[in-house]
Amino acid sequence: MKADHFEQQKLLALADEDVALTQLAHRRRTLPEVAAVEAAAEAERRFAEAEVRAETEVRDLDREQKRLEADVDTVRQRAARDQSRIDSGSATAKEITSLQSELQSLARRQSDLEDQVLEFMERRETADAALVAAQEGRAQAAAERERAEQLRDDALADIADSTARHEAARAEVAAGLSAPLLALYDRVKAQTGATGAAVLKARQCQGCRIELNGRELAAVRNADPHEVVRCENCGRILVRTAESGL
Ligand SMILES: [Zn+2]
């Protein structure tokens, strides 16, 4: 294939744009801001789960404590009734003995229940503290996620801007190339996965960094300046300049 020697030089500008676009695509894929958003969102989820667990615990303890307090009331009322029966003076000696024995067991029961209420109150305090910690943690993680999202969006917008700029620059260069040369460049680019052309500098293909051997060098040296020559190693179009070492 033949293409004007000066037109071939433009392939280097095209390759530069492709390198820039590849780097931008890589940056978008590996953006640390994306990982930061995911980490913050994960922390937020964990705190939200802890919050639900703490809320459930607080509700359960409240219910249990109310039940215990009701039991304490029942025992107190029963004891008061027994006591007023004794105080009324109308009970027989046998009844009084039985009532006094019941009062003793009611007192033990009440004391047990009150101990349990205290224990529940302590557990409730612990659960309350856990709930507050989970709520605060979640709020903090949410704020952190929002901050990370903003940073990620800024970075993505920056990448989108640069990409648009380089795409426009590439289109401008491509518009100055003949269709067959551009088609060849694009075909080679698809094969290398990077660029379709490279400069030959000091006898070395700058695409694959392999130095041309004597036979290849002679072939390139003897080729017409308008002939399109390619690297035998990587397949790129070799663009010859004054620095090619020919
Ligand atoms: Zn090469």
C-alpha cells in the first residue's frame, strides 16, 4: 500500500490520541473513587443492620421489663391483701400462720423479680448505647458515602471531558487521512489492542520496542518514502522520520 509520506506522519498523532483514550478508559475502570464508594456503602449497610438488631433488642427488653413489672405489681397486691387480712383481726390463728408463710414467699418472689428488673434495666442501657452507636455510625458512613460519590462523580466527569476532547482531536486527525490508510491503521490497532502505527526511532519500532534486524532495516531503507511499511514483529505501520536511523 502507498500513502503520502506526510500523511503517514499524521498516524503518530492518531496513535497518541489512541494511547490517551486507552489510558482514560483504564482510569475509568480502575478509579479508586469507585472502590471508596463501595467501601462506604458497605459500612453503611453494616451499621444499618446493627441498628435494626439493636432496635429489636431494645423492643424485646422493654416488653420483658414491662412483663416483670406487672408481675411485681401482682405480687405486691397479693401481699397487701394478705397483710390487710391479718391486720383486720378477723382471721383465725391457723389462717394467720398460713398468710404469714405466704407473705414470706411473696417477699422472696418480689425480691427475685426486682433483681430481674434491675438486670433488664442494665441490659437495656447496654442496648441503648449499641443503638446510639449504630445510628451514629450509619450517619457517619452515609456522609462518607455521599462525599465519596461526589469525588467519584467529579473524577468521572473529568474523565468524560478528557475523553470527549481526545475523541474530537482523533476525529480531526482521522479526517485528514485517506480512507484506505485509516482502515489499515484501525485494523492493525484492533490486532495490537493499542495503536496501529509507531515511529521508527533509532532503528527501533517504538510500538513493540524491537530493533529491526539488518534485513528488515535494509527493506525499510530501500522502500519508497510513500510506501507504507510495517513492523514485522508487531504489525504496526512504521512511520519514518529523520530520527529513524536509516
Ligand atoms: Zn513493532
